[in-house]
Amino acid sequence: GSPRLPTAVNITWSSINFKTILRWQPKPSDYFYTVEILGQTSNTQRKCILTTETECDVTDVLRNVRETYTAHILSVASSRMDNFEQPPYAISEKFTPYNQTILGKPEIQNYTQKDSTMSIVFKDPLTPYMFPNGSFQSIRDIFKNDLEYKLYYWKDQSSGKKDATTKSNKFEINVENTKNYCFYIQGIIPSRRENRAGQESMVFCTSIGRNILDEYGTEVFIIIAVVAIAVLTLAIVLPVILCKRKRAKLAREKQPLNGA
């Protein structure tokens, strides 16, 4: 019989915000791979048919995110070999997207520190899955009440961290009004045993001086603009007035001469 083909090894699932990539080794020589995704209740689906790659985006066949899936990676002979045999395959570990996908970084939209209140507004990460109207579902649309966010914050130049939790898209916390603060946010699924905490957002720091400028910036701009317009108007109008007065004076001085 024909020599048995090598089968895939080091099979891993990589999933962030439900975008899921299957990876394995080795690179094939003289044969191909085909991926089969088997669910507990759904029909077997094939992806990346006769590929020479060692990764496969399987996101669209894992739509039932609470289902547990297994991947079979088939090693398929090139056409000159006997295609009627059941190709050898390797089996992945089980994968349940709802329990195992990693939460991506939240996006900070706005943050302010006014008096002793710091307010932070942020956005949920989006998933590759769409609503019927074509807009993308966020992780909140899928996890619903299982999702919460944790804020870690500390005084600038300090190492002592505090934290707060919310189920909304906003934090409002009490801070010292004379200190700047730095912070980051991450999504949390408390009900999970693994991968409870998601990726951390970028770190941002408040600046009290900048926020005061933001607060009064418009008024300062208006005052400067009014003064500038007044100075400009004076610069144009004053020479005209002086010129008219000079002409009138000259006219008055010439009148007796004309009458003589």
C-alpha cells in the first residue's frame, strides 16, 4: 500500500472576541490538509479544503458559541495517489467559544477628571458575527449579563492600585482633586473557570491642568477674539477718522484765502 501520510501535530485554537483561528504543524510536502469541524449537535462542516497552509479561520462555522467543537485535520494525498481511502487525520482538543474565547481590549472613548470625580466612557469590543441588519455584534450582545468590566487606577507616579467594577460602559469614581490619575480597563467573565480576565486597554493618565484649559478654553478663546477684533477695528477706523479731521482742518484753513 501507499505510505501513510504525516498527520498534524501541535494543534491549537486561538480565539479573541470570537474570531477563531485553528493552527497546527508541520508544513505539508506533497500532500494537503482539509479541516473538518464537528459540533455536538451541528453537522460536520469542512473548511480550508486541500490547503497547504497550517492555519484556518473557522469563525463562521462556530456561530453557535455555546456549543463544544472538535476539529479533525485530514492529511489528504495529492491527486496522483489513491483518493478512495479514508485520509489519516489528527484530532484537536475540544473548544467551546463562549467559555474560551479571550476578551479583547476595550476602547476608551472619553475620560475627564473634574473636581473629585473621574469619569471614563468606553466601548465594548466587536465580534465578527453580524445582526441581520449588517451591524457587528459586540461581546456584550453575546455575553449579556455575564460580562463586566474592571477598572484599575492609581495616582500618577504611585504604585498603589485601586479597582472598581461596572456592568455598564461607564465608570465614575471619587479621586483626590489635586492629583492626576492613570488607569486601564479590562473585560471580565466572573462565571468562567479559565480566561476570566480579558486583554487590558491602553493606559491613560489624566492631566488636571489640561482639563482646566478644556473647561475654560472656549471662554478664553472668545475673549481673545473680541480683543483682537477691537484692536483691528481701531487700527482701521482710527487712521480714517484722523485723515478726515486733517482734511476738514485743511479745508477750514483754505476758506479765508478763497474769500480774499
